[in-house]
Amino acid sequence: MQRTAFACVVHILMIWTVVFLITEDNYERAVESWKTSAENIALTVAAHAAQTQGAADLVVKSMVDWIADERIETEQQFRQVMGERRFFDAMRDRIIGQPQIGIALIVAANGDIVNSTRAWPPSPINVANRESFRIAIEPGAMALSATATGLVTGRPRFYIARKIESRSGELLGVVGVGLEADFFATFYKRIALGPDSALALFRNDGTLLATSLPDQKLGERFGKTLPQQLIEGGDSGQAVLAHGSFPAFSGGSLSSIVVATRLEGLPAYVTVVVGESAFLTPWRDRNLLIVAIGILLTGLTAFAGLRMAHLIERTGAAAREASERQVLAAIVDTPSAMTAVVDRRGKVVHANSLFRRLLGSGDDGAVTEALYNPALEGVEPLLMFINGEAPTAEIDLRLMQPGDQTRRLRFSLSRQSLPDSGESVILVGHDETLRHQAERAIALSGKLVTLGEITTGIAHELSQPLNVIRMAAQNALAEIQSEPQPVVAGDEDPAQPIPAMSDHEFRDFAVAKLNRIVAQVDRAAATISRMRIFSRSTREGPQSFDLRDACRGAIALVAQPFQAAGIVFNETLGGEPLMMVGHQPLIEQVLVAVLGNARDALSETSRKDKAVDVLAERGADGRLRVRISDNGPGVPEAIRERIFEPFFTTKPEGQGTGLGLAVAYGILRDSGGSLTLEAGGAGATFQIDLPGNFSSGSQA
């Protein structure tokens, strides 16, 4: 009996020893597993925050570019120009489809709001005392303000802002966008893994910008919290297990898994706090089950106990994977873009509804093989990226489906390691078909405008050699078919017949006429060859040519209408070659557009000495410059800032499209050059600035 009892006691002790060891091992595994999950969630949330804030900063940069294009020099000019309705409309267009942006505004140097997407004209509000304005005018490229309640809407926002200075260094004002703290809070609440778990967005100095927890004082700056210590200690993205009381924004759990991840390129970091309810409650439930099994099945061997522990561990792993898949689906399934997750084999393992609608037929098989769809062109670089090691890339694809127009898709690619799918590639794409069609339409309109400028010149240039060819041929025929002069009755002194040429004289005569015909044919061919500006694209690649030849070609194209208008050309092209690499037809198109503008300006004046000066030279910096000046009435100050805008024209309706200078400006801008209208002086002077290695990929 005693030996049996002893054996039973030993057996029970062995069971509970195994149970104790299993519970401790499960605890360590649960903590380590959830640390990995917390780190992955933090990476995902940080990527979301960086993407949304990066998109907002792109809006701010575009506003800075608008202001740079306006060439504003004084604060008064800044107030007047940037307060116009067109910038209100432009800002509204830029933030449409970006729910994280609540407002975009332009502020003068003294804090007065001169334009805002809230209403136009804006309410007379001064924000000089707001932190978002004060930190924006401090030195630095970009400012991230603390969260504060909006003056009009009462909603919490934090701002990304940039200051604007004139070329002389004078502060003109500030442009910025307000990001909705509630947008981030709603997203974080969807990801939070329990009532004592939390996600938060902080500025680098510890200021709370947004959080999933309610009743938190946004904009408050916390002291040396554990997340901030992790960031400052270089442990960004590493999860730790914390015990005891914790700051209010963490949820107040006695033990938590905490990870802080810095945002790439932004002065902020995200904090993920996983409370006990997420990683200890399942562990406790499993331990109760093990204890119940130990009480009821004391006769089981250690093997049975270990087996049961293994089964429980597998159940917990499956639950964690399902939870992580739900988190990934919540992040990827955005309605404004095509998003998908692709594995290393090029198979789509997850895709949102927009991606499925465009690249799949609806069933899972078609979506899985979406990248191998025969209707998808240009997919080879994408597959190379999937099999490569580059962290990010931008890929353009074409979708050609029967009965539908060709769609142009642009995808941003990033490489991520996901717990469920392993090494994967995240695809975020947009349909840019309409933008591509608009660009082609504008380019084609620019061609037609230039074609209208030179049609008369081409007709005149061709008519002259054709007339000469006709006269030479008629003279030759007359010589070959010469007839004796008729004798008139009663004429006592009839005219002497024209003596016939000898063979040698006729041969010299024919050679002269044929040489003249060949010369005129060459002249007509040279005129027709200039039409390559409309019949060729840049598919032949950049070529080396003399900029002076492009100037002479453009002048020849417009010579006849200039002569008809009584305008004199003064060419100063120098004796040294101005060699460059690029596309001569595009340069001629730009020059024809500028010369046509000069002709139109001179047609409005009655002066007799109408003249256009064309100067080509190489500057001290090695860049090439062409200056085209006229002695016309000049460009009124009121429209100088708009002269390069597409479809802007001062001509009567039906006499101008407003595309000539706009297309010329775009060709030079896209190729590293510039087209500027010089200020002051009589008439108008346009300067074309070209790099020494000018090369354009634009389609004429």
C-alpha cells in the first residue's frame, strides 16, 4: 500500500512538475511570440503613419512649388497672389481622396490666414500664437506640430508645415496641412488587441499626437517614458516586457509588451502596447486546462502531458496567425488604391477589391495568377524586383483587355517580411490612364498650334522651287521642240529663223537646266525635311547637333509669315559651334512657339521698324542660352505670371489655344532646361536656358 501510495505520490509529483515546467515554458513562448507580433504590428503601423504623413508632406511640397512658380518676392505680393480663388481650388483638389488631411492653408508672415480649404474667402483668423505656426518659421525644412483643437471645427489636428522665403531670404509665410488625429485614432482602434492594449503616435520629443485610447490629452508632452527611452537608446522596433504601473496612455496594465518604432524621414515614432488580456489571458486559460487534465488524469505519463502541451501550443499559434492576417487585411484593404501582397513566387496571396476588379476575373485562381495575365504588359521589371533584393521600386504597367481601352497602372513596391506569408512584396497602385491621356492631348495640341504657325511658310518655300523647276523644264522643251518661224504673205523681209544649237551647245544648255532643277528639288526636300518636327518622335534617341542649326531651321520655318508682316530678323549666332546632345526637332518646336508669340505681339503695333533679335551663345557656366527679343508692346505686368499656363491666351476667341508657350515651357522643364520671360525693358525678351548635355524624352 505505502509503495503504491508512494508511487502515486511520486507519479502525481511528476505530473505537477511537468505541469509547472510546461506553464513556465508557455509563458516564455507566449511573451516571445507576442513580442514578435508586436514588432510586426509596429512596423505595419509605422509604415501606415509614414505613408499618410508622407502623402501630406507631398501636398505641402506641391504648394511650395506653386509659390515658387509664381516668383513672389514680397509678403504683400504673397498675400495677394496666394489668396486667389485658383489656389483655394487647387488645394481642395490636392486633398480630395486623402481622408487623413482635414485642412490645407496658406498663412502670411504675421500669422494671418490668406487661403484655406475650409472656405473662400477665408475667415479673418490669426494663428501667430499657435505652436504649429511658431515652429514652422523656425529653421528647418519641415515642421511637425503638436496636436491642438482647431479654431473653427474644434477637432484635434497636428500640422505638417513649411515656411516660404523669397529669393532674398525674406519670410513670406507658411504653408501647411492639418492631419486629423481622429483618423489615426480610428485606425489604431481597429488594430488594438484588447481593452488594455493601445497604439499611439508621438513626436520625437514625447508629445502625444494621436492614440487609440479615449480621454487622452492630445498635445501633452510626456517625460522620459519607456517608448521614448527605447527610441533614444537606439532600440527602435524592439519589443520589451514591462512590469508595474505605466503612463496613462499605455492602458495601465500591470504587465505589457511595449515596442516603439521610429518613422522613416519624419520626426515621430509609433508606440504599440499589448496588454495582459492579449498575451496572458490565453496563457492562463491554457494553464487551467492543463491543471484540470492533471487533476483528472493523474495516471497519465509525462509523454501525454507534453503531447497535450504541444497541441495547445499549435492552437495558440494558429490563433495568432489568424489575428495577424486580420490586421494585414485591415491595412491593405484601402478603397483608394490597388493593393496586394505577393510572395516570392509571384503569386498574389492577398488583394483588395479594386485590385481584384481590374486584374482578376473574380475567382481566387485568377487573382492568384494576376501578374501572369497575358493582358498585362511590362510586368518583367516587377517580377525581377520580386526575385531581387531592392527594398523599394516604382513600376509602370499596361493592361490591354479586349473591348476596353488600354489602362496605364503605376505601382509602388516595398519588401516586407510577414509572419504568415514570409518574405513578401507589398503592391500599392493607381490607375493613371486619364492623366496619361491628358498629357498626350496637350502635347498633340501643342503640335497643331506650331503646325498652324508654319503652314504658310512651308507653302511659300515649296512654291518657289516648283516654279523654277517648271520654267527650266519649259525652256528645255521649247528648245527641243523649236519650230521655224511662219512666213507672212506679202512680207518682203521675213524674219530669219533662229539657228539651231549644235550638239555641244545643246548638251551644255541641258546640263545647266538639269542642274538648276536638281538644286531646286534639293531646296524643296530640305523644306519638307523640316517637317520632321511633326512626323518623327524621339524614338531615335538623343543626337549631337549644333544649336545654331536649330535656330536657323526655326527661322526658316517662320520666315514667310514674318516677311509678310514686315518683320526683320537680326541673327547673332556667333562663329563657334554650339554643340549639344538632344533632339533638334523639339528645340525647333520650342523656338517656333516663341517666335510665333513675338510675331503676334508685333502685329498689334503700327511701327515701321518691326524687328526680332535672335542671340545664341554659351555662358560662362557651360550652359547654352538663346535670347529672343522683339520691339513690340511687351507683356502687361498683370499677366506675366500666367503667360506659361496651359490654355491661357489674350487673343480673341477662336484665334489662339494658349498652348504654344505652355508646351514649350513643359518640353524644356522636363529636360532640365528653362524658359523665362525677362522683366523690364521695351518689348518682350524670352530666354531659353539649356544644359550642355540637354536630352529630352518627351514625345513631340
